[in-house]
Amino acid sequence: MIKRVIKIETTKEMVANDINELITGSDIDQVLLEENEYVVDVQVLNVNETIIALVKIGEK
């Protein structure tokens, strides 16, 4: 079940890195996952040359 969705604005070159940083908690500028959360799905959109990753978060 999806608990929440996190929106990450990024670049085409950095989208994978930004998602990895969210999962590992290695970027202090991003929202952190709680201990009981995990990434369920990622949808990447290109909106007017801006890359938006919608990361769906579930609860363990």
C-alpha cells in the first residue's frame, strides 16, 4: 500500500543518483525515509524540460 509520494525535481543526468540518495539517506537536502518505509515505485516525467521523479513510498 502506498503511504505517500515524494516529488523530486532533478536533471536527466542526476535522476538515478537522486533516487539512490533518497533510498540510502545519503543526501541531507532531501526528505528521508523512515525506518519502516521503502520505495514501491518510481515514475519519471519530463515536464517542459524539467525532470520530475514521483517516488511512491510504502510502509513495511
